[in-house]
Amino acid sequence: MNNIEDILVTRLVETYFISYTYSVVYLFTHQTTISLYLVKHILSGITRCIQFLSAFTGVFFLGGCNLDTRMSTFVTKGPVAETQYDLFMLTVWVTLGIFIAVGGAFAFAIIKFRERPNDDRPMPSQGHGNPLVEIGLIGASILLLVIIAVPTLQGIWYTHDTPEDPESFMGAWYSGEELAEEEAENPLIVKVIGYQWWWAFEYPQLGITTANEMVIPAGKVVHLELRSFDVIHSFWLPRIAGKVDLIPGRTNSMWIQAGDNFLRWKEKQGVAGPKEESPALRADYAAYLEEEIHNYYYGQCAEYCGDSHARMHFRATVVDNEEFAEWVIDERTGHGTPDGKTWDDWYADYADNPDSLTGDLNEGLKLFMGRAKCATCHVVKGNPRALGVAGPNLTNVGSRMSIAAGWLNHRIEEDGSIDLKKQYDNFYKWIKETDVVKPGNRMWKAGGGGIGELIDENGEPALLTEDEIHKLSLYLQSLK
Ligand code: CUA
């Protein structure tokens, strides 16, 4: 649905500019002394056609007019996106002014000085150069550039310089344990690493790593360190902030914040000054975070990075402080074995008597560790032998609302829960047709092309069977 709206908006803008261009060309051909009867009529036909289409598209556009889409930069949910939006609008107004002034002067001249029937006005005197006009126009251009450039530079620094906000210091809001003391006066730090074509999110202060779906607290400054494993990617979370590139060999930084902090929120409410503080005001602020900010946000790699660039999405789940602390504990704890054995016992059975490990989940785990080779590239926290780091960390992958870097979704938009049938289908599809879902990815495959070749017990190249994919999907779905 969002896509259709996006397409309609794009088409409407295109149609507008094409109509404008054709109108100018039409007027121009109208006033020339050369007879352009044919061209004129073709153009007027096209113009009429376009006018009709504009009206047609306009009806659709107005009917479904909604700027509040999930990738919208017009409905901002945080100070960085808001600053970028303001800058965008400033640029729009300046360029709109130029467009109207230049287009208007052009149209005026064409209409006013066009040749009329039996026109016997003399040819106007031909001048060349007018220092006042030329210098004036140069001056106006420079002025307009400065009006755009100064806030642009300020905006770049603003995005880069993580603010020192005491309410965002970890010590002020993080209720979990085991926080190193020097971290109490730092904001939450997330290391974002771009891979072809997925995202790793590391939380160095908390000792956890997740993939493709980051979790951040509402209303708090989060400092991001952006790096790339391979080629240039770009971090873009439109409603909250964007875009900053992830460049191989260097670390870029930016900050994001979902929602305003208490001070900024108070200012917007007209309750100025840092001193106004009351439990009722705090409760209103908490309600604002809960109702307007606490949500699931869509992001996307915004720099072309190879085959599956368009499928390199990510998500940010914005939670409250308690939910964040719970999430950290879940991520740290990770997963046990399917039937509650210790991992040592499970691995002893796996080595000596694998047939004693029965049931779909045990079968799935055996495949995960063995034939399907998942553990060579994926970490599953808790499992002492699932330690691969070439692919996304799969701890709690069953709790995520999407897989394959946001390309396969199973979130029910109405209530934010997981559609379990869809989730199973997505895991199944991803394992079965990984190259269809995400061309060029490095999963193990039969016939090569990925990180290595899948083989059967005889050493022959062999795809996973339907039954094996079924069990693996069930096992992955159980990781929550
Ligand atoms: Cu990563 Cu485009």
C-alpha cells in the first residue's frame, strides 16, 4: 500500500513538471514566426492528455494522501530527523522561490512579447549586458546558497555530535545490572556494522550483539559507531535519523534518538525552563513516549552495495526502560537445548548416540550443528559451539519480526505480534530458496556460490531435503 502511494506521489510530481515543460514549449512554439501548425496541435493534444492525467492522478493522490508511511521523512519521531526535515523544507522553500521567479519571468516574457496577428511593433533594441542586473543576480545566488549552506553545515555537525544529555546517560535510566562504572556517564553505544546484505548491531557496554533488528530505549540519546565489513553501505532510519554512510576502513559516527527528551518535550508543550518538574508532567511525558514513540521503525541501506542492496533492510524496536533491560537479559542468557538437557550432555549424546536425540527440535538442532552447517557462520548465545561470526547472530531470531534483513516479514501490523504460520513459511522459504530471496548471499548451498557447498554423508553435493528444511525451520522458530 505504501508502495502504491509512493508511486502515485512520484508520478504526480513527474506529471506536474512534464506539464510545466510542455506548457512552456507550447507557448514558445506559439509565438515563433515559423508556422508550427502541426507541432502545435500535437503538443496541445499532449498537454490536454497530461492535464487529464494530472487530474486523474490528483484524485488518487488526494484520496490516498498519507505522508505518515513507515519510511516517511515527513512525520519525524526524534530530534535528528526533525532537524533534517526542517533543513529539507528550508531548501524546498528557497528552490520553490527560484522556480517561481525564473519560470514566472520566462512565462511573462513569452506571453507579453509574443507576436500577434498584423503585429507591426518594431523589433526592440538589442542590448547586451547590464552590470547592475548581472551583479545583482550573482549576489542573489550567493545569498540563497548561503541561506541553504549554513544550516546544512550546522545540520551535519548536529547529526555527528552526540549531545551530552544527563537524562540519557546509562546510569540515569538503565536498570539492568553489571554496568561498568565508567559507562554510567555515557549514553548507550551501538556499533553498527554493514555486511552484504545485512546488519550487525553490537552493544559493547552490555556485551550483546544482535542482527537486523536493533532495540533502543525511547527518548534516550544513542551513539552509533558505523563501520562496514565489505563495501559502502548507508544507515537510514527515516523517521528517526539518516543517512550516514558505513565506509570500509573508517568509523563514522552519528546519534539517534527516538522521541524527544524531557526538556525538549517540555519546551514544545510550552512548559519552558529546566525547573518545571512535577510528577504529573513526568507522567504526561511518559504517556507521550508510550503512545507516540514506543513502536517498530523501518530502516533501509541507502547506498547501492551490490546484488541485494534493495533487500538490505533493518528495524529499530523502540521500547521503554524496563523492556530494554529485559531484552538485554534475554540476549545474554540465550538458549538451552530443546529438552532442557545441559549443553554438555546434549553434545555427549550428539557425539555418541545421536539417534537418542529425537523430536523435531532435536533433529533441527542436529542439522543446525551438522549437515546444514549453520553453526559455522551463526552465533546462538547459550550454545557453546554455535560461534560463527560470518553471518547474523541468531540469538532470539524467533522473536524478531522479520528475517533475511527485513526482507521476509511476519509482523502483524495491527497488534505488533508475530504471525507464526508466516514466520515458519519465511524460515522455510529462506532456507529453501535463499538465492531467490536474496540473490548473491553467502549461505551454504549445493553447487557452490555461497560460503561453501552442502554435501550429503557420501560427500556428494546435496541440497537439504524438504523434511530437513521443515525441522530446521521449526528449530529456528523456537529460538525465542
Ligand atoms: Cu548495503 Cu546498500
